[in-house]
Amino acid sequence: MNKWRDVTFYNDEPIALKIVVVGNGGVGKSSMIQRFATGIFTQEYKKTIGVDFLEKSITMGGLELRLMLWDTAGQEEFHSITRAYYRGAQGCVIVYSCSDKESFSTVDSWKHRVTNECGDIPMVLVHNKMDLDEPRQLVKKAQGEQKAKDLKIAFHCTSVMRDQGVNEVFKRLAKCNLERILSARNASATSVHSRHHHRELADTVFLADEKKFKKRKSLFSKCRILD
């Protein structure tokens, strides 16, 4: 049974979801978005200036979703610019590189920044570059799993170069948002039904119980009108 089949489209258009990808510079954010959106991978590093944007449409549960992917610069000098682009996001990917301890140490800070602007939205912590040789993996998978557990967010391992785990990251956020949409829709339907029920009660005339009515009448049967 498809639990999403009753999700209503607005004007028969795909559901649009804004997703921001954050993390220190050089951890593979741009490569990850490129890999997911276009299938292309390049090892050439090019620093993102401010923000970049790509989009990709996917189908999930028979529904079409348009993922709007915002690639934000990780360097400190761009934070005042990129912060404004977090607003309105419905999902967030926090990326660190397993070969970069500093990028891992700033994960809490990135989550805090996004939460301040967007509130409680679905997030995924990504342990990237898992294809590297063991000596170069300075941050272990278990450390990332524990960090995600502490922050109460999802965790995924990826290798953008090998195209491993990348699709699952964005599909995870899409699924979380579909579930939230469905939950909100069901809550709205319940609220409408409840208001309709209360209106029906307001328009209903209730007849008093006959025995109670007779008993109440007997209280006045011995009263006299004084002249």
C-alpha cells in the first residue's frame, strides 16, 4: 500500500523542497551536489564563492519532487552572506571529510547556524570520502555515528568519487519531508472534521428526558399564586 498516494498536489505541480548543504571548505559539498544532480564527478577543487544552486527532480512513492539544492561556501568570510540563504530550507546536509579533523570539529557549529535560521528541520550528517585509505581516515565512522546520535540527526557515509551513498542522502531528506507533509495533511483533515462535528452539535436541538422533565415540574405543583 502506498501511504503517500493521497498527498495532494498544488495545481498538479511537483512538491518543491529546498535543501541546503553546509560544512567546511574542501569537504566535498559541491562535488556531492554535482554528482547527485548531474551524475558528473570531478576531482578539481573549486572554492564556492557565496552560494551555488542546482536542482533535480525525483519520483518517490509515485510523487514527483523537485529538490532545490543550495551549495553554500564553507569559509568563514562568507558566513554573513550564506546565512540568509538558509531561510526557508526544508532539509539540511552537514558534510565533513573523514580526512579532515577540523571539519568534523565544526559540525555542532554548522547545525547551530542552520537551526537558528530554519528551526527544527530534517538533517543528515555525512561522513564523506570513505574511499580513502585507512591511514588517511583521521575521523572514524564510529565517531560520526556517535556525533549524529548526540545531535539527534540521521547519519550516512558517502564516497562521491565512487558514487556511493550520495543518492541515499537526498532521498532520506525527501522521505522525511513527505512524511511531514502527510502528517500535517492528516492533522488538518482531522481538525476540519472536528470543527464540522462541533457545528453539527451547535445546530442540533436536544430534547429533555421526559422523566426528568416531569420531576422538575412536580417541584412547582404545590405552589400557589398569592392574591
